Amino acid sequence: MLNIMEVHETNQMIEQEKLDVRTITMGISLLDCAADTVDEVCDNIYRKITTYAKDLVPTGEAIERDYGIPIVNKRITVTPISLVGASCCRSSEDFVKIAHALDRAAKEVGVDLIGGYSALVSKAMTPAEEMLIRSLPQALSETDIVCSSVNVGSTKTGIDMNAVELLGHIIKDVAERTADNDSYGCVKFVAFCNVPDDNPFMAGGFHGVTEGDAVINVGVSGPGVVSRALDAAKGRDFEFLCETIKRTAFKITRVGQLVAQEAARRLGVPFGIIDLSLAPTPAVGDSVGEVLEKIGLEQVGAPGTTAALAMLNDQVKKGGIMASSYVGGLSGAFIPVSEDKNMIDAAASGCLTIEKLEAMTCVCSVGLDMIAIPGDTTAATISGIIADEAAIGMVNQKTTAVRVIPVAGKGVGEMANFGGLMGYAPIMPVNQAGCEAFVTRGGRIPAPIHSFKN
Amino acid sequence: MNKAIITVVGHDTVGIIARVCTYLAERHVNVLDISQTIIDGFFNMMMIVDVTDASEEFGTIVEDLDKLGEEIGVRIRCQREEIFTKMHRI
């Protein structure tokens, strides 16, 4: 039978260490919404989302109440819209209409964000995919909660440098069009390499074409819990440290597993995966940076940061994987600068640089995330940053991503404020040396030699 | 059996258990086990209860106990048992 100390420990995690379930995300296939005209497609999409997800938010709230665990976000992911709209969209404006339909449907059911205004162009772009990408400045500035992602490369296909080059211009344009709001539009867009099909987190979540009609995926959180647990590991060796992280990750993930199974059962939708990422928030004590500092760094960004993060990421996976039957998505430690108090401080003090963050992305679960850069950064430089990250993912057979915000009208040292969980960030300096001749060559970077495993 | 865990945390005062138990009895919630201890100077009480035959919706019981706690000046939580068993039992 349960004892009082175990019950106390769980409630302490929830009340004082900010343990929560970060998101319940319902994936919905929109492949059957394709039709001859844009208006028909929009109607089909609106109807399907508002039917399938009508009980998502109330069900999430009921689970929160029954188990006493906060579920911070309820979200929806859909099939990449470049596929759904390919049959009917003849222009970028047509795609924007679909973005509005997604925005309306998501607001109707009351979710926080909807992801999947996406294109998978890891080898090359179809005309529809290019139109969707070109629609992003309008789509992201005119809608509120639609998120977008573009997969520009993979270990199997190489990197589509035409798409990478185009995205540099697109990200600049999105930033300009949302200049009044610290270029918030860029917060809703992420470029990927090796993107997973079942990611419940935003902005990169979409419902992959390998998925069924609908699915429930859950993203857990809990850097605060790991951080508190590490107080007991102060001065101890790596074996003790790793064991502590593993045990904690196990407990966190079990809560996610419970919530996922319960949500799937109540909604009558199959359970997909648990994403066992450590996802920080700007709140004090809910920081991956703090965890790294407790491992022994004076400040995140110091020499040793990459090794500490590699170890943390690995232990989180080892602990979490035993706690759930199906682990997927991104699963690891996130390092979004603007969403992590200790990373914000380290970036502001100059201890944490973009170059160090790039090194960290070789061993963390995603990539350069929520980094504010000067508004006058060139499109070519942004493309170069995306190409570098994609290359890290491609060669290391891992997911990498870029979500940078070239904050219009602001420069190094100023702050950008994105609000809420998206946080705030000091604008970080970017290497100014040119790379235009590299990113504008055209074509694609071939797949690496070790991808040929057949 | 449909079990829930009720926890009370706060300063110890006369009649806390009596008031919680009275509320539960009136709603046909059966108390299976009670334990209490002092953690970090705070009174901690835990009840394991059976809500299978409860005459109220579980959500209502959660809200009512929360309000009762506010009246008494302690924190009362009522949670389904699985969140604890999943976390602490393999």
C-alpha cells in the first residue's frame, strides 16, 4: 500500500517543483479532407477538427482535476498542409485560406496551438510545397495560433539547399510583418532536419503521414523536479548523479504515461507516444540551465556544458524509456533560450553564445531554439545557420532544428519579449562573415556515406 | 475498487479529521486507511478512500474538499490513486 512519504513526494513535485504535463496533443489526419476547391478543403478541415477535438480541452481539464496534475497545454497537430492543399491550391493565397481555417477550428475547440502548417522538403520542393513556404509571411502574421515547420533535410536524403536558401528570406519576411510584436511570427516557425512524425511539442509538431486517423501524444516536463533531485547529488560521483537523474526521469514519465493512457481512453482515440523531453519555462526553478549548473557548471555555456548536457540527455532517455511502452517525438532535454531563466541570464552575461549552443545541439534533443538575433541579420546568414544545424542532424542521424527570431528593429543587447511560456531573450550577436555564395549555389547537399545501409 | 488519496497539509487544529470524515460519510465514501506525520514542521495527513459507491461526482468531491480546506485553513487535496501508484510502483 502507498505510504505517506511517497504521496508527499509526488505532491511536492507538483506544487513546489513545477511538475506538470506540458501538453496533450491530438494528432488528426487531414488526408481525407483533400478536394477540388480551396473552400471545400477549408470546410472539410474545419468540420473534421471541430468534430474530433471537440472534447479534447474538457477531457484534459477533467484529468487535471482527477489526478491533481496540471496539464499546461492542449494542442492539435494535423497532416502537413502542403499535402492536404496540393490538390486545390493554385497560389500562396490559397494556402493562407487554409491557415485561417486551421486557426478558426483550433479556436473553436479551445486549444492553445495547432501545428502542421508544414512541408516536408528534405530532398526537393513540389510546386505546392514551395507555395506553402512562400505563404508563411502572410499565414503566420494573419493567424494567431497556427504553427509551421519545414523539414529541409534528413540523413537519408541529404539537405535541400534550395529550401534552406528560400527560408532565410521567408524568416526575414515573417519577422518584418510581425515587427510590432518583437517579430513574434518567427516563434511559430521552425526548420528541421530528420523531423519526427509524432512530436507533440510546438512549433514543430505535425501529424505525420505514417500515423493513423487520430492519435493522442503527450509531452511531459519536469526540469524543476530533476533540479531539486540533484541537490542530493551535490559532491557525489557521476554514477550517483546519473542514477538520480534516471530515477527522476522515470517518475516524471510515469505520470505522462498515466495521463496519455487516460486521455486516450476517455477520448476513444489510440495512444501514440510519450515525448519525455525536459521542457523548461521562464519561471524560476523550471530550468534546464539550472540543472546543468547543478551538475557543476558556474554558468551554462562554460566549458563542460556540452558534456553535461550529453549526459543529462542520455540519462533522461534511459530513465524515461523504462516508464513508457512507447517513447517518441523529440525526447531529451530542450534548450530554448528565451524559455529558460538560467539560459536567458547566461546569454545576457555573454557566457552562452550561439556557437556554444550549436555545439550543445549535437547532443541535445532538438536544436537552436528560441534564439533572438539582430533584426539586420541577413537572409543568407539565417540560411547558413539552418544549413549548419541541418548538417549536424544529417551526419549524426538525429533531429536538429532552428527557431531563430531576427527581431525587427532591435540589435545586440536589447531584449525581445514573446510573452507567457515563450518567454523573453536578450538579442545575441551573430557571426557577420558572409556565406551568400555558399547558400545560393542551388541544388542539394548529398546524403552522407553512412546513410547507405541497405 | 475505485481508490483515491486525500491529503491534508497545514497547521494542526482540533477536528480536521472529524470534518473531513463527516463530509466523506455523508457521500458514501469509505475510509480504508489513515496515516499522519509531521514533515518540515507541517501536519501531513493521508487517507486512502474508496469512492466506488460515492453519491457525488469525483470532481465535485475534489472541489468540495478544496473549499473545506480553505474554511479550516489547511490544504486538502483529493486525487485518484493511480498518479501515486504509477510513479512509485513498477
